[in-house]
Amino acid sequence: MRIYDETLKKLFINYTIGSILAVVGVGSTLMVMALNIRQVDLLMLLLIQFFSFCIMLFIEYRAFQKDIYPIRLVFSETKVTEEQFYWALVQAKRFPLLTVKRIALPHFLGLSIPAVGMTLSLIFIDVLHIPYMYVVYALFGALLIAMLHAMIEFFLTLRTMRPLINDMMQMGRMHGFHEAIRATNVVYVPMKVKIGLSVLFIGIFPVLLFVLATEVKWFAEGKNTFSGYWTWTIVVLVISILFSLFAARVLSEDVERSIEDLLQYMSRVQKKEYELMCDNVYIDEFSELTNGFNHMVDAIVERDEKNKQLLNSFISVMTTALDARDEYTAGHSQRVAVYAVEIGKRLGMTVEQLTRLYRSAILHDIGKIGIPDHILLKDGKLTDDEFAWIKKHPVLGENIIRQVQPIEEVQDLLPGIRSHHERIDGKGYPDGLKGENIPLFGRIIAVADAFDAMTSDRPYRKGMNVEKAISILLEGRGTQWDAQMVDCFIAFLQEREREKVSGADPKVR
């Protein structure tokens, strides 16, 4: 609540300063110096301005109360819903725009309409002795002053609202309103628009103000202003507008281009494409931003590499622990992982997909750590109860790897670990999945696992030869194993055999 109260205080101070500078400072000074009227008429005009100013303050205060209400509700209520918080945060971000809207409508109209009405009435009843033309000048001047005030208030409010918005976001995170915070990013004012309009107005405002003051002064002195003066005035005004438009465009495009470059590289970082901004062509603050971005990318790459090393070390430790526990299956996981990668290559997988497949395959039997020794290390045939224990290892393995944090690093490995004993005909375990409902990694690892299990020596049997194992794979093609995975794996075995015959190095590629 303290931040909210401080923000209200700053908004009030900003508004007071802006109003004094724009309405009283520029408007009243212009009227006093430019108008050539009796002192009593001047005092009456100042009095009209004072009453109009009071009416404007009342109307604008009511509009301000309406605009601030959603924000005040969040800070005053003990329990706030996510929807209430969302609209309050949106309102806080929109507040600079709402300030411009209040000045354009309640402020300008609340000041102008009463002032024009009272002035015309007093002129009509012959109490105020000034030309009607002065009312036209006053309206034009009020419009200029309102535009000046709106620009000042926009940037002052923008700066003032930032601490409040930051405080509201912290409050929202404490309540778990993360989605609401992200959704408020729709409130967006392009830098090009802010800079362009500001430079344009700053460029033409002094010219318009000078033209108005001169016109009022010459009209008061009875001079003919529709001679050469207006010709030069129009020329100067057009030049000022064109120059301001050009300057606004050049400045805004320069800033926008620099921002777009940063956003482009940041979007690549979001896609995990860590590319440095090598061409630092800037000579302003964007040079420091570019250097900072490059340092950030270097830090991310370094952290990412460390995370990969930690994950690889974890995988190595787990597989080594499993191999140490069951000496007869030592090396099994490594061979299955290599076979799985060969299948993946023939499916056209990317390097990143192959890396994930390798990790999933090398961990596929990690759940056997949770199987009792008398079952896992038994030499003879397993009983039904003992085999039921063995069938638990895919789920146990998934649960073990699920403990790794952050889970995103191993999320893609879990389906292959859990489903490598599923069958295409739905008779596998643990979920009885059929066909393509079985995850891709599971279908690949199933073939690699079966082949290595058939061709490896065990205490209770000798491993069969490759030809026999291939025939069994072909028999189970389309029923026990995925037909495409079997075909890819047999193609690999045939290529390996041809390399042996030709005398080439038969290394697994």
C-alpha cells in the first residue's frame, strides 16, 4: 500500500506541475502579453479561466477516480481474484495512455467549453468588451496547450507507474498469478510511435505558438496579417513540419532498427540458438547493450555445457552402477544405445534427436536397480511372481529418472524408458499399448534391446548367432516389434556385415 500511496502523490505532483507549466505558465502568459484589452476585461478573462479551471479539475478528478479504481481495489482488498489482478495490472500499464485520454477529453473540453460559453455570454450581454475573434484564438491556444500538457504527462506518468507495476508483479507472483502477468504483455506502445510523435510535436509547437501569439498581437493592434506575413508563416510552418517529420522518422527508425536487432537475437536464444551479436556497429548505449547481450549468451552457453556434462556424468554413473550390480548385463545398455542410434539414423533423425535417443536407450534398464538381488541375479528360470517383479523395471526406471531436476532436461527420455517392453500387438507391458500409440523411442529401443538380449551370453544360456536373432526379429515383425524399426536395424546389420567382408573398418557409424 505504501508504493500505491507514493504513486498517487507523485501523480498529483506531476499533474500540478504540468498544469501550471501548460495552462497557467504558457496560456496565461500568452494571454497577458498578446492581448491589447482593458485591464478590467483582462481581469474578467483571468477570472473566467479560474472558474473554468476549477470545473476542469472536478471533471478530470472524477475521470481519474474511475481510471485508478481497479488498481486501488487490488491494494485495498484482502482477497483478490486472478481476473481482478489481471485488469488492475493492465490498467496500471495503460495509465500513461489513460492520462493522455483524460487531458484530451475532460481536461481540454472541461476547460474550453465553460470558458468559451462564459466568454461568449459576457460579450453578448456587453459586459466583456473583446472581439469574438479572440475566442477562436483562445480555442486554438487551448488545443496547443492541451497537447503540450498531454505529452509532458505521458512521459512523467510512464516513469511514475514503473515502481507500482513492479510492486504489483511481485504481489501477483506471491499469489501464483503468473499467467495473468504474462498476459498483460498485450499492452504495448511502439517506440517508433512515442519518439515520432514527440519529436514532431516538439518541432512544430514553438512555431505554432509563435504564429498564434503574433497573430493575436497584430490583430489587437489592427494590422493586416493577410499580406506577406502569412505567406512567410505558412512557408516556415511547412518547413518546420517537414523537418520534424524527417527528424522523427530518422530518429525513430534508428532506435527501432537497433531494438529489432536485439529482439531478433533474443528470439534465437529462446529457440536455444545461442548466436553472438558479433557486429557491434553502435556508438551509443546500444553498444553496451550488445556487449551485455554477448556476455549473457556466453554465460548461457557455458551453463548449458555444464548442464550437459552433469547430465552425461549422471547417466554414466547410473549405468555404471547398474553394470556393477549385474555383471552379466555389463555393457548391455551401451550396446542397446548404439543400436538404437543406428536405427534412428536410418529414420532420418537430427543430431539432437539422436542424442536424446541415445540417452533414453542407455538408461532403459535403470529401473532394474530396484529389483531384489535374488530375482535380478537368479541363474535359472523365473517364477511368475519373480517375472512380475521384473516387469516393474520400466516404471521404476521412469520414476527414478523423473527425480532429476529440472525435469525438462530428461522429460524426452521418459517415454522410451517406460515403453521399451511394449508390443505392437498390445501384449507388452507396463501399459499394453498398441501400434503407433507406443512412443517412437520405445519402439526403437525394443528392437535394439531384444537383439542384444538374444545375442548376449547369460549364465543359464549361450547367446544365439546373429542369423538366428534376425530370423526371430523377422518373425515378430509387425506383431511384437515395429516393422519399420526391424527393417532399419536389419539394414544396419547387413551394412556392417558387408563392411566386414570388404575389409573395411566395421565400426558402428
